[in-house]
Amino acid sequence: MPIKTPISNHPVSAHRRTWLQKAVALGVAGGSLLVSGWAWAQSFPAKPLRVIVPQPPGGGFDTVARLLADRLSKQMGQSVVVENRPGSGTLVGTDAAAKAAPDGYTLLMGSVSNIVLNMGLYKNLPYDSLRDFEPVGLAVSYSYTLVGRKDLPFNSLKDVVAFARANPDKLTYASGGNGSGQHVLAAVLWQVAGVKVVHVPYKGAQAAYQDLLGGRVDLFFDLSSTARAQVDAGTVKALAVSGAERNAMHPDVPTVTETGVAALELESWFGYFASSKTPPDVLDKLRSELSKVLAQPELAETFRKGGGKPMNLTVAQTRALVQRDVQRWTRLIREADVQAE
């Protein structure tokens, strides 16, 4: 009766067994890595998040950031801390967010100002909005309202432009500072309309209103939400709004495009952005949780009462909007030779 050789002692079988052992080991290791990555994404966030606001407390950036942070914290079960990092307009805070670890724990409060307008205003911007950031979600947008001093002898933007065309540099317009949305929108409007109006920059909207109410400056393109009080009080006259549609707060005031002066529109939107290098699973979770916050009727009503238009776009719609605005306004700013310095 022949004696069978044990499989373990057969050279071919031993080699095969070693190969199988390695394959199993690799499979287990690979599976562990997959499970580890899945578990890491599922456990996010495991610590507090921070939202960098590139402006001081109290302004539009800060207000929207805190409204979202409070609700996102409750939604995710983890603290969301707002960190104000002002400086050089919006450059310091935005650049800090661009250079932060791309782990999803640092978000940026982004707006037309730092994401869009800065791309055209600065020749050596330390960040690239489209390359370095991915939108998590846009929450609200605000139009601008062009207001004139109470005794301005014109009741329409068309009349203002007609006078400015016949009298170059005779009219003045205020802004909250060089490179601000108030400055850029007005400067581009005058350039497109082919007129010359003198820019008078101030340190903030409050100082600009003081001179506007005092009759020392003629015009001011301010956010509709903050211009509303002065318009309703009759201390200034509203001439046009910058949005694609009329503003509910000033239903009788035409859009810039409706006046026939220029086919121009701009709304200042606000939302959260993350590093473009953030892991896709983490970015997806951030978007999903923020979308739930933006869908809350109470938040939408809060925005409406403040003069804003609530937003809750898809990822594709958001990317398209940001890219469109960056490309359009970079070109317009450079054509008008508007500079922040």
C-alpha cells in the first residue's frame, strides 16, 4: 500500500500555501485599511470645527457665519467655533484658511468679496479661489442698492448717468473702502456706462452714511439690507438695485439692468468653503449636514427678515455660480482698472 506524502512536505504545495498565506494577509491588511478609512469618515467630526471669518465681528460675514455655526453645531453634535481673522481687507483670514490642514476641521466664511472680487483686485493674491477652495454650501445672497443724498436733483440712475456724461468728475460716490463690494460695483458700473464719477473711500459704511446724509457726497452703493433703514426713513433716495430681480424691500426700485444704463448684476452671497484637498467623504458629509441646516424654514425666514435671499443649491449649481462670478468679475474689474491698494 503506497504511503501518501503529507501536503505540508510537498514542495509545490508548500509554495502554494505560502502564497495563499501572503494573499490572505494582504487581503486582511487591505480590508483593515478600507475599514479604517470608512470608520474615520463615519466618525467625522471627532473634535470641534472652526470657521475663519476674514472680517471683524458684527458685519455681514460674521453675522451669517454665526447663524450657520450655531445650527451646524447642533446638527453635527460637535462645536463649531467662529474665529475672526481680519486684516488687509479679507486677505489675512482667507489666506489662513487656504493654508490650514485640509482635514475638514477648518472652514472659511466665503463671500463675493474674498472669493470673487479679490481675484481681480490683486495682482499677487496669495490664494486662488477656484484652485484652493471647494464650496460646502452657499446660504444667502444680498443685493446692493444705489442710494443718493436726499436733495440730489435726480430721481433715476438714467438721469444720474446723463448728468455725469455731460459733467465728468462732478459727482462723487462713497464706499466702505478701496476694494470693497461697494467700491467695485460702483466703479464697474460707471466704467460700463462710460462716465466719470469721483470715488470717495471711507472706513466702513457708517462713516460713508454720515457724509451722505450731510450732503458731502452724492451717491453710495450699499448692501440693500443696511440701506433699507435709510431708504425707509426717507433720509436717502433709492435709485437702483444690483440683483437680477427687484428687491422685496424696495419693490418700486428698478434693477440696474432695467434702467437701461448697463446690463450689470451682482449679489453678494455668503457661504462655507473648505480646502479643495479635503477628503471627498468628509466634504460630502459637511455638505450633507449643512444642506440640512439650510433647509430649516426658521433660518430662511431669518435671512428674509434681514433682507437676504435664502439659497440652497446643488453642488453643481454652486460650483457653476462661483466660477461664473469669478470669471465675469475678474474681467470687469481689470477692464475698469479697479485696485484695492
